[in-house]
Amino acid sequence: MARLNKLRIYNMAISVPQSVFDKYFEVIDSTFTIFGVTCQLVYIDKVEKKVEAFDNIPSNNSINPHRRVNADHNRGGVTYIEVEKTEDITLKVYWDRRSWVKVSQDILVPDNAIQTICFAKDLPKILRANELIVHKGVSDIIEMRFKRSGECYPMGLQQSKYFGCFWERA
């Protein structure tokens, strides 16, 4: 009979009130204000019409003109140029591997990698971005650019409001 009671206790479902989750999310959201860093997402706009005329005849007589670094492109009589745009975002940035939120036992990321935590609402922006400039406040001293390393993953209770991501030095 005592064994039967123990089995019933283990099979009993636990109901957690929504107020517990609300308080958890409130506390975690406040850590973005306290520990968050303003970073910049870097996007490369596909193409933008350039006003002045441009021809594809190289200015130097090279046997490999296609190897020249030039962002201008001429397509069907219309000239385009690639433009880099930035957008501010607040992230929690972890520089030290010992401070990383553990995802699995075998995390393989390159040296000088960082981990960031963001809101789920910001995930589409992060997935669209080409690079991340970390810590906008010190960008006039040093600009640290990173590119995403692997896929972003859900974090926290219910795994629906926060995402983590690893970044490697660009």
C-alpha cells in the first residue's frame, strides 16, 4: 500500500500558476536594462541606384579586372552600389566561456567567440543581419565585428521569450 502511494505522488502533475512565469519574465527583462549592451546589427542592402553614370571598363589594363575590390555593379544599363546600414539592439553579451549559458556539453565555437542573449521579438533582425558590432559605446575606440556562428536557440522558462546565439570574430 505504501508503494502504491509513492507511485501516485510521482505521477501527479504539477500546475505552475501563470503569475510565477510573469514574475520570472519581469526579472529577466530587467537584466537587459541592467546588464544589456547596445550593439549594432549590420545589414547590407541588396542594391541602391547610383546617380552618376558608371561603365564597366576597368581603369587599369589588368588581365583579372574581376578581382578588383569594387562595390559598384552595372546591370543592364542601370548602376547599383551595395550599402551598409546599421540598427541598434540591446543584447546581453558574454565574453568569457565560463559565463556562457550552457546549451550542451560539446559546444564547438572558435576562439574569441561570444555568446549573446536577445528577446525573441528581435530574432528576425538578428537572422537577417550580416554582422554584429558589439558595444556601440566603445566603437569610437575599437570596433569589434562578429558574424553568427551556428544557429540561434531558445532559452529560459517555456523557451519562448529569449534566444541565445554564438558569434565568431569577423
